Amino acid sequence: MDSLKSSILKHLYFNSTQSIAEVSDGIGKSIPLVTRAINELMDDDLIAEIGLRASTGGRRAMNFALHTVAHGCLIAVAIDQYSVSVSAFDLENSPLSAVVKNAIELKEEEQVFAIIVNMIEGLVADMDGRAILAIGITLPGFVDAQTGVNNSYAPASSLHALRENIRERFHIPTYIENDSSAIAIAEKYFGAARSVDDALVINLNWGVGLGMVIQGGLFRGHSGFAGEFSHIPLADENKLCSCGKKGCLEVEASLHCAIDDIQESLANGERSYLEDIFSQEKGIQFEHLLIAYEKGDQLTIRAIKKIAHMLGKGIATLIHILNPQKIIVSGRGAAFGEALVPQILSAVQEYCIPRLARQTKLEISDMADVQLLASACIAVQQLEWSKKTNNQLSDKTA
């Protein structure tokens, strides 16, 4: 399969139904070339006609979409510092399985690799023979999507060449991306950045990641590692960051910081909905934090307000440097919703030039399990779509 057909299939995944003219405009190829390629893809049963567009006064154009069953499914793997989640999606991003999650300590590298393998094995078995088009993996670190290497790990680690290790284990096309970059891609095509050319997507999680959509595309920087928002030196605390430096934004603006703050207060005898959980389990998990917040627990509200204000300080810096159209707070921490907005905007007002601040819209993402969707997105985006791939799918579904 040539690159034109691969581009058309990817374009239809990210843009759903499209006319020939829209596909032509989207991938920058002529209408005759696109028409011929689409007809061949229809002959191969890889795309389908799905009806005529609404009339605009002339001849109604035909809509086309992926024939999702013919392409098989995507396995999505989302990894953060304390958990691995897996799920399967079809090419309309509809889940085909429940989300399976396991607790981990990401620093326990070989143990984490074994858990990832076991979880993928279980999911493949649950697909009951359904063809698998690709595996997409997202995780923190200095991930080089082209080489498939995570440079945050030593070459001897199974997580260093995670893409190749999973490919060799399952013989399925596998792709990898930094979690925050992938989330920005998901928000660009399916979320709050869909109609925006210049947007900054903040991944509020155990750290504070950043994916930058500039002029409609993901900005990676010279070496591919742009977006280390967590490590901008804006914090006043003398606390050591995970990177080994002091003063990083992460130590005052992450979910880690909020939980540390709550646990310190509980240890000092402050009253809270969380005190029994803290006493019994010797720690607070994110799920506990979210429930406490929803119940109006004052200690939790104070901690979330504190990190939101610091996040706003960091956002003010981003506005000064990049002047984006929109800033989107996504990731796990977006579950706190609009409650984050007043503190963020208060800090932006305090630290940002008003003329610039007024030109940037702040939005909290409402995408649930966004990192899993992001993993599916990067699998398609990086996929080496070929005749061989689809022949393998035909063999599996025969």
C-alpha cells in the first residue's frame, strides 16, 4: 500500500467522515489522485461510502469513512508513575473492553515490564481472535517516537527499548510516545483543541506535562523533547524535584504535591474525611483525593486550590512566551473540573500581562481516560499502514 493510501486512512481516522474534496484538502493531494486511491481502497473493503452530504445548492458529495471491522482493533497502554492501564478500541474510538488497571512503581523497571506484558496478553486473549491492527503505548520520560526509545532509562532496561521489546513479544506493530505529547494529539483531534491552531495542553498528573500544538501540529523542539513544563524553576520551596533539581514547578503544582500536603496535615492532626483512610492505609491515593473533594472535604479543597494557583503561575509564563489561543488542562487532574479555574485565573491575573491574558482562553478537558485514547491515537498516527498489515488482518479474520 502506497503512502497516499496510508495518508487517506489516517486522515479518515482523525477526521471521521469526509468527502473526497475534504480528504484532498486535508492531505494536500489532488482530487484525481485521491479519487483513484479511494476507489482502490473501497475495492479492498478498507473504506466505505456512508451517504451523501447535505445539499449546498449543487451536486451532493459522497461521504467516506473507515471500514472499521476490516482494520481490526487497537490496543492502548497508558503508563504513569503508579499505574498501568490497558484497553482496546475500534477505529471509531469506541471501547471494546473494560479498562484494566494495575498499580505499579515505575522505578521498578523489570517488574513493570512483566506487568505490561501480562496485561497485553490478557487483553489479546479477551479479543477472542479479533484482529489487532497495532499497539500504542504512552508513558512519561524522554521518549523518542521515531526510534521507539525512552531515554529516561538506561539501555539495559526493558523500558528503554519498550517498543521493540513489545513488538518482538507479540509480533504486532507497536508504537510509543511521551504521555503529554500524546494527550495533546488526542485533544487536538478529538477534544478541546479540535478547532484551534495554537493550543497548549497541560497534562496535570503526578507531574505537570505539556504538549504544544503550534500552527495545527505537535511542536517537539530541536531534539524532540519540548514541553518539560514540570521543570521550569518557579517554585519557592526548597523541596527536591524528581529530576534532582530544586525549585521546579512540579513540587508545588502536581497531584503528588497535593497528596503530600494533605498527608503532612493529617500527620499533624488536622481533621478530614481522609483521616481514617490515611490511618488504615498509610497513604492517600488519587481516587481517595477525588472522592474527598466531591464530598467537600476542606483539607482536600485547600490542597487542590494551592496547586491550581501555582499551576496558574506557570501558565502565565507560558502565555508570555507563546501567546497561545487556548490553554487546556487535561490528564488525570482535569477530573477536578471547573473547580480549578478560579485559582488558575487568579494566578494568571496576578502574574500575566493583562493584554496577553485576555487573548488566551482557559479550558478544562472533559475527556475521561484521555491517556488511553491518546495511546490509540499515536498507534494510528505512527502506523506503517501497508498491504502486509492488512493481509495479516485478513489471515487472522479468515
